[in-house]
Amino acid sequence: MFFFRVSSVMLALVILLAVPAPAELQSVSVGGQIRVRGNYWRNAFNTRSAPALVGNNIRWSSDAFWGRPIGDPVGGQTIISFFDWDHAGKDYAVIEQRTRLHLCAEFTDRVALVAEFDAFSVWGESFRSEYLTGADQRNGENDSIQLHQAYVEASEAWGLPVRIRIGRQELIFGKGWLTGNNDALPEFAGLSFDAARVTYTPGALTLDAFWSKLAERFAVEADGDTDFAGVYASYAASNALNLDAYWFLVRDAAHLEDTQDALISDWLESLFGRDDYGATQLHTLGMRASGAWGRLDYDLEAAWQFGEAAAPGFLFKPFIYGDDEAEFDAWAVETELGYTLELSWCPRLYLGAAYFSGEDNRDLSFWGWLNPLTAVKRPESSVSFNRLFSNTVHSYFMDEMGELSNFWTVCGGFSIQPAETLEAGMDLALFRVVEPFEMPLHFWLDGRRVLLTRDLSYLTRTADRDMGWELGIWGRYHYSDDLIFEAGWSHLFTGKALRDGNFVDLNGLAYNGGTDQKDADYFYVETDIRF
């Protein structure tokens, strides 16, 4: 907390010192974007419960997991899944539209004001008329206009290569592997932060420092906020070598307590060291190397996470208490190597791989099952690599929100440019689970899991690791410099791991398991105009 208080004071001083005498307006520019995308998934998600929300169906009831710390963020000890991998229910189709309008007012002394409004909506969720009766009504909140960005920017502050940006803004670092604006996701709602950012660029080196407020809870507790801060350094040595190094910190000080208002139990908990959650502090250290050498291009990024994981540990409650000693200790790496052939259509071939470490400690030993003190013993949580605010999509089926973890993948493909206005490509990827789930012993009956025993929770079978192969084909047409049309199709050769189910969704905290193993398809058509 001290770090963030000092940061706030320092940023306030920077604001006072950086803003010069009243500046005069020099120019105003206006721009915007309309992006419309139709998505259709077949044999992938549960039947939707709202125009843009799929249902979360129960896959395992809680009575199958006596003494086992499951930690499902939605179901607790009950395991739910958003995926079905069958054709029994309805497919998921949605047409989404995001409209953006921004203005930039430039003043003297290199001061600028930027404001951007946006509206993200789904077609058909808020039509204003009822066709049977002709009754018209006021629109609801679904299409409300939001303030996406609003910040003040001072460039070359004090005559130095320093840029100061304060207010709501997008934070995009590197290729958006861990921090981006969500515009690469199939459902691109956008992402911005209430933040202050200082950028120092003395030459080939760029140094960024930022602090943002993710949640303010002053009305509930004095120190309960969630903050996101970091430092990002980038050195452009040459076209062939760009080096990045960074540190991110997410600090969540929300109060967590398993039991409340019991004097005796509080004393016993203090004596035995239970229900003693501190602040969640997720540190991420990372490095990246990228560049292009002739017709060869490459990108390599790796990160390690550590710190106190109180918030995820709080979820793992087989009985009363969660894991108040949970820690982050995970790593991830992603790489891609491409080569553009000196031929017509400029074909580019690439190979890539990614690994996101994971944990699955949701099993129970025979002695743990037999031990009468298991009910008061501290459970062991399962904390996988947290992808933060990633703008990277590895799969249009399993990673459509950029939250897939506890997996590894290898991929390859090619792209071509038959004309100046045309692009097309094909991609193929294999997906495997890192740490599989220990399933209760069961058999299948009419698409349902039937437990062999509800009492012997230590008897398990390991889920399969093979999530399958994904093949994708896409094409892009540049109608003009401002208008783009794009379409694509992906097919998932579904692996047995998706029928068995594993904790790979929502940063490894949620279960992805269906009721069958049907292959799945994804189609999309998109238009994007900017001005």
C-alpha cells in the first residue's frame, strides 16, 4: 500500500509541475471506427442464456469431491463448464458491433486532450419496437455509450524526451501478450485503464512507468483497492533486434475471511494459523526479443510470476477454510519464427509454440481421505499462469477471451498476398494440457457422467491431455485505405481431453469439459471502417 500511496503523491506533483501556463487551442481532430463481426460456433458452447452469454452447466456435483479443493470460481465445489462439445443443444451465434468516436484537441506547449467514446452491442438485444403491437419503448442500458478514453497528454515536458499521460487510457505493451486493449479477441469489447503513465525516450531506449486503479473500495474498507502498476523498458538496437524487459504488479487488498463474527473461532484460527489472508500481490517479470533480419522474422517472449495468491487461494474450500498461504509461482513462454519467400504473392511461412505452466492439486490421497482432521487442514490450491489482460488468442474455441492457461501448443502456417488489396492464410495448431484433472471414477450414460461411488473421493482416473488440433483459414480484402472486409473458418478436431474435462479455462481456475467429443466449427465475417 505504501508503494501506491507514494506513487499517487509523486504523480500529483508531476501533474502540477508539468502543466504550463494556460495553453491556447491549436487544432481539433475527430476520428472513429465502426466494426461489425458475425460469429458462429458449432458444437462448442452450451446453449446461451442471453444474446451474448452462454450457459454454465453442471458437469460434476459437489458430493463427488469430499475433501478435495476444487475452487471453481462459479460453482465452488460444484464443477461447471461453458462448453459442451456436442450437437445436442443450440449452437452459439452472435453479431456484435463496436462504435468508437474520438477527438483530439491540441494546444500550445505540446499539450493535448484526448477523449474517446464507444458503444459495444449485440444485434437484436435492444430493438425499440415490438412488431406484434407496434408499441415503441425507450432503449435500455445494453447500448449505453461509455467513456473509453479520456486523458491529458504533455509531450516533451520540461524540454525533455518525456511524455506524461493522465486519465483513462489504453495500456498496450509489446505485442499485447499480457497487457492489451482486447481488440484482437473474437468478442472485442475493448479495454482501458484509469491510469497515469510517464514515458521517457532518450533515443533507442523507451522507458515506461505506469500506475492504474482497477477497483476502488474506500466505502467498504480503508485498504481494499485493486491496483495495477509496472515498468516497461524497450531498446531498439536495430531492425534485427528489439529487446524488452518489464515488471508488472497487480495488488488486490480486498478483505477475505472464511468465517466471521465468532470470538472463539477467531482465537482458534489465530492459534492454528487459519483464515489469515493477506493482500494478493501478483508480480510478473518478463523479457522479449523480436526483430527481422532480411526475410526472416522472429519473436520470443517469456515471463515468470510470483507473489501471494490470496484471492485464488480463497476459492479452494473443500470445507470451511481456503488456502491462505497460496502463492503464484508460474511461468510462460511464447515464440514464433517466420520466413517470407522471395516469390510472387509474398508467401510467409511460420512455426510457433507456447507454454503456460499450470497446477492441478485437486486430488485427495487415501490417507487424506482417512484423516479426521482433513476438515480443518489447510487445503492446497491450484494456481496456474495468469495471463492478465492478454490480447493474444491461441484458439477461437478454447481461448476466445484470452484466458486459456495450463496448456501448451505448437503451431504453423502460411500467409499470402495475391494482390495489393488481398491477404489470405492458413494456420494449424496442436493443444495439450500441462497438468490434467483427476476425475472421480464414473461411467457415461446418455451423455451424462454417472459416479461409481460418491463416498470414496480418493479414487480417481487421470483425464486425457489431448485437447485436439485446430485448423483455420482466413482472408482479408482492403476495399480502401479505410474499409476492410474479413472472413474466416476454423475447425477443431476435438481431443479426448475436452470430453474428460480439465481446468484450463479462466487462467486455469475453470473447467472446460463437455458431454461428448464432437468436432467443432467456427465461422466469422467482419467489416471494419476507420476514419
